[in-house]
Amino acid sequence: MQVRQWISARRSELDALAKELTKQLQEVQAERDELAIPERVLNRLAEQAQADAGAVAPVSAKVAGRAVLLIPHRSDTADEGALPGDYRKILAIVREAGGPVQVGAVGERLGPDASVCGKLEPLRAKMTKLADRGWLHKRPDGQFTARL
């Protein structure tokens, strides 16, 4: 009879222990579930920061087998250092002008090669790209001004 009492008592102890362990397991699972939300937020923020950093730095890509440099869009985090050297020179010339400037005037400042008519179209394309990305403003009359 003592064995039956011992078995019964031990079974009660184990049932109580199982109940306590089940409660602890539920608490652990609830806390793990709570941690999933901040983890997802941090992952999204890290992805966004990485994407923003990639947008600031000049990125080269291949178009028709040729390496080309992509010009980043102007933003609060982007600075002129993200632009290639010739684009920074164009931007500086337009800023120094203090008002609307024509492509030919920028070409003259860049040097004799850029002031030749045939060389103005690539320069115009660069200035238009800067305008499209928010670094310059292209007026309806074809002149460019610096964005503040």
C-alpha cells in the first residue's frame, strides 16, 4: 500500500511540475513572439539604410557592354561627393554663375574642347541628367540654374 501512495504522491508532484513547465514554456513562446516584431523592424531599417547608402555612392553599371556611372538622385543625405568629378565641375560652374546659364557658357568654362558645338551635346546630356536627378533646375528656355 505504501508503494501505491508513493506512486500517487509522485504522480501529483510530476503533474504540478508539468503544469509549471507548461506555463513557463508559454511565457517563453510569448516573449519570442514579441521579439519577432522588433527584429523585423530592425531588418527593414537595415535594408533601407543599405539601399540609401547605395543610392548615395556612385554606382557603375554596364549598358550595351560599356561601363557607365550612374548619377544618384539628390536627397537630404546625398552630397556632391557622390557625383563623378566632371559632374561636380558642371555643378560648381552653374552655382558660380549665380543665375541662369546656357550650356555653351558652361562649355566655355570647362575648356576649349567642350565649347566646340559637337562637344556641347554630351555636356547638355550631363546637365539634363543632373536636372533630372534634382541637382540642377532646367528652365523652359533651356537654361540651367542651381538648386538651393
